[in-house]
Amino acid sequence: MTEAGLNQVADQLRELLGSDRVLTGESDLLVYECDGFVIEKNSPDIAVFPTSTREVSEVVKLCNASDIPFLPRGAGTSLAGGCLPVGGGVIIVLTRMNTILDINLRDGYAIVQPGVVNVRLTEALKGSGYHYAPDPSSQGACTIGGNVATNSGGPHTLKYGVTVNHVLGVEVVMADGQIAYFGGRAQDGPGLDLTGTVVGSEGTLVIATEVCVRITKDPQGYRTMLAVFDSVEDATNAISGFVAEGIIPAAMEMMDQGIIGALEQAFEFGFPLDADAVLLIEVDGLEASLDEQRDEVTRLCKMHNAREVRLAKDEAERQKLWKCRKLAFGAIGRLSPSYCTQDGVVPRSKLPHILARIREIGEQYDIQIVNVFHAGDGNLHPILLFDERKEAEVQRVLKASGEILDECLACGGSVTGEHGIGVEKISFMNKMFQPSDLEAMERLRIAFNPTNRLSPDKLLPTAGACGVEQYHPGRRAAL
């Protein structure tokens, strides 16, 4: 679009929202040039800040009338370029839609706007006897709308499930600006599961403007342990041992020596700096069963050569342990000016192999890689440390990342567990899925997003690559 055309669109948006909620200045837009995936950057042409579903709808209709691409954005904590405005256009920032609209303890749900920060709902429920179970490590910053977009997980995914298991319904703005509601407030509504369809679709099908989430009763108690290992292999074998014994902790997180050192510098918790790995393990439930579960966890860890198993002595120490885990990525700033976090998944039995391979790949490309991840469900987060100002390092990181993800696929896993495909991993979609699978996905996207103006160039390979005729204004696709 020409500069004059963009200026006209900006004027129309100012008339709709007010001048204080429309940004066009180059320096203002730099804030939105990337998300947590910093390797690829591109600024939008316009950023807008709606505060209601109706305003989102009107913005979308205006973009369609002006033939300009648009995409939603939350807090920008996505780690795969899901918020990257590839071709410019209008970025719809949802952070001002941040109200908790309703909490219904009797029926076990809460209704929130998409810009509500995850931890705010947890805080709002404190003392009620309920909590919101999905707890991504970035929950102090990430929004529930963003969690819906990527189907986020978190440490307690192992027992409680990922975001899609806790979303009952969503109000959405369709790609043409229509407002719709999928699902409801009941646990299992009739008809097609359109809620499950849009959760995890990375903003390529609809824009979520209101989310009804299931809230979960608090357990009676917790036992939180830190198991210390002299080798990563022993730690990963212990993880497989838990599952083999039929023990499913509420959470089981692994941190290697690189992360341990950064966390100890940041928080002075008393982590053992000579350990090769630690497991943060939590069991919860009825108080009557917790000591027995604690003893069983300790037994299994010792059976797999744990040097020691520490028990959090009180709630304050438990909270500090979880603070260390949740802020692990922030502590990485002590190790490197830039980092790239990968998000592969492998069967738990393959954890010893994949971690050894990650170490080899780091040595091959002269890249330091540290690991902190959701060990219980095999969701890896290898963190590649580099300096983005050095092009040679960037290229080595990209190659090393590709080899790690290829190895995840070779192990029978996936290239993403909770961060999404975004723009970073589009090339892996052809490796992970058959052409017929991709064609089905593309047909679904066409049904929801016929003109492909909503979040173009994300998630799926290049539009039309699967052989499906695309919609264009005024013409039906051959579905």
C-alpha cells in the first residue's frame, strides 16, 4: 500500500479509536518489530489498541475494506515469531483488553479479556479455594489470549493439562469482522469442537476477544522437592522411571548446570553449583497421601543415583523454588546478551539421547546451550546463547536449532510443544506432516480466513503450497 493509502487508513483508525490509541511513528512501532524470537524483525505500519470486542471488529472491517493485512498481539512473549508483522500492516495490540469480567466459583469458571496477564487471574483467585491451572513460565508477563493462541503449557501441564484443557468457550472476531462465540460455560458442549479448533491456531483463524476458562479446586497440600544429580543421564532416567512406576507428579522440571549457575547468581537459593542437573518435583493432593508420595519420589530418585533430595521446608521456600524456575529465562541475561529458545518434544524415554545430542550440536557449532524444560512431558527448551550483533553467530544458532529440531522429529517427537510454529518453524511443517495433512489444515484456514489477511505467512507453508485454491475477495474457493 502507498504511503498516502496508509495515512488514510491511519486517519480512519484515529477517528474510530482516538489518536491516543493509534501509533504510526517509526520509533513507536519499533517496539512491535518482533516478539521473543528476536532473530527476525519487521515493524508494522500501524499499531492500534482496542478496548472492546466491538472495536476489534471495526478495526478488522476497516483493514479488509482497505486490503491491508492485520494480526493480533498480546504481551509479545511468543518465542516463534507468532507476533511478527511479516508484511507490515496493522498490528492489533490487545493488552488494554485486560479485565477479569466474571469469576463464578459455583460453576467453576472465569471469563477474562485476552489481555489479562496469566498470573493476575491466579492472584484474583487467591483465597477462594480455586486456581487457574495453566502456568507458563512467563505467566508474570504472558496474556491468556496469547496462551490461547499457542496452546501454552507450563510446569503443571504434566498433571493438569495444557490451555485447551481449560478453555470452555471463546468470543472471537472472525477474519471478516463478524463476532462469534464458540463453546460455552459447560464442560462439554454439543456440536463441533470449534473452541478446540481455534486454541493453538496462533491467530491465523480468528482473534479471541473474550475467554471463558475452567478454574480448578486447590489441592489440600503440596510436597516440593529438589533432586540433585551428578549426571544429566541419571536425571533423565529418573524421569522415565517415574512414569514406568505409574507416578505422575503435579510437575517435574529439569535444569542443567548452566541454568543452575545463572539462577544461583540471581537468587542465591543455595543450588549445588557442582551438580550436572537438578529435578524440581512437586506432588499435590490430599494431605493424607502426600508423605507417602514424597517418600516414593525420594526412593525413585535415589534409585537413579540422586546425590540428595531436598524437601522445601515451608511454603516460603516452595515459592522461592518456583520463583527460580519461573524466572530462569530472565536469569539467562547473566550468561549472554542474546538467546534463542527452542521448543521440541520427544518421548520421555528419548530424553537421555536428545540431551546428549544437543550437547554434541552445541560443540559442533561452538554455541553454548543450556537446558531448562518440562521434563515430565518431554517438552524440551534448549536455550542457545549468542550475540545477535554478530551475524556469524546468528547463522550458527539457526543451523544448530535446525539440527536439534530435526533430531526431535527423528526421535518420534514434534518441533513444538507450546511455543507454536509462528514464522520460525514453517519449514519444518513439510517434514512433520504429509501433504494431505497440510492440505486439510490449509482448507481449514481458508474456511476461517478466506482472504489470508489475518496473520499471513504464519504457521503453514507458503499460501497455496498445498494445492488448495485460495479465496480472494468476490471469489469462492474450490473446497
